[in-house]
Amino acid sequence: MNNRLEKQIIIPISQCDNKSNLNITGIFNIFMDLATEHGDEIGVGMDKLAEKGLFWVASKTKIKINSKPSMLDKVFAATWPETPNRIRCNRYYYIKNDRQMLVEGKTEWIMVDMASGRPSKIEGVYPEGFEHCPDVVCDEPFSRLGTHFEECEKLAEYTVCSTDIDISQHMNNVAYIRAVLGAFSTKEIEQMNIKEIEVAYRTQCYEGETLDFFIKNEENCREIGIIKKDGTVACVVRIVCG
């Protein structure tokens, strides 16, 4: 049983931006697909956990972009989980070529009990004798992302649609990123030259809900709060510009 999944992939045009480079939602999609495949391979995937009344919830994700691969580039993509603590576990990712690390990232996952919706112990979830990979990428700690956007400029309004909904029947994690980036023009995204993006997921959103995006602008950073109409913070996205 491999404690790390690494495979060669070809960057598809469907995941590329207007400059024919892998776009940011494409990065998130590749990492999500790798995590799903590897989780199933090592016995901690969705189906196996459901048998135990458990499921994974992503609470935070952070990616660092050193260089974007281009359309049809052949690259190596990998993922592996770290040794978990009581209820949390980081999963690491990277995309690299023969010369350099292109993108690196990590997601903090929480084990949750289906019946109660409360965090559950991870102990005993991984197969007996499973040895976690000790390697670490994207090793800076997650940022403390604020939840107060009352005095901030409104960036956009977004209604959750059918294409945002995943197998869990709520807005997919990557759909938040796609919606936020969609609030900027291609020129604005090019000017931002995004080097890092971090997400803190707070609460679930469902089809038909209307969300307000509020933005805090700092010298080299954009912080976007995704707020429900009742004032609940659904998600916070922090973008570091180059």
C-alpha cells in the first residue's frame, strides 16, 4: 500500500487560462482528484468511511504557485497524508517537472461523524500498519483569516447554481474559488500575478443561496469574505499577489 500517490499527468486545455497556463481552479481540481483517488486506494475514501458513519471535511487549504505549467506540459503530481492528530490531518500536494517545484499545497481535513455532524477521532481510520509519509511541502502555517467584513467594499454578488453542487449536495470547495476569481476581470487577475491563495471554509452553502463577496485590499494581498444573506461567513479567501 503506497503512502504517497505520484503520477505523471498532461495539463489539459480544459484547466487552462487565457494565457494557456494551468489556471488556479485547475490546480485545486487536480489536488482534489488526487486526494480522492489516493484516499480510496488506501482505504480512507468516501465509501469506506461512510460504512463507519464518518466523512472528511476540508477546513483550510493553502497553495503556493512558483510557476504555472502550460497546456499539454507533462508534469508530476503527488499527494500524501501526514500522521494525523486527534481529529485533524493535513494532506500535502505538489506539481513539479524535472527541474523545479511548480506548485505546492496542503489541506487540513477534519474527520466528522455523519449522525451528529461533530468532529470524530481519526484513530483507527487508517489501515493497521499504515506508515505515513514524513515529507512536508508548503510548510508555512495556515494564516489566521478574519471574519469581519462589515466596513469592507462589496466586490460582487453570487447565486449558488446547479453546477456548483457536488456529491455532498452543497457547494463544492473548488466552486468557491471559481466564483471568487470570476469576480475579477482577466486583466485584474493578470495584474495580481497570484502567488499564493488560502481558503478557510466556515459553513456550507446550497443551491439557490445568494452570497455577497466583500473585499479587503492590502499592499500585496486581497482578502475576500463570502457572506450569506443572514450575515454568516461561509468562506474566506486570501490572495497574495506577486
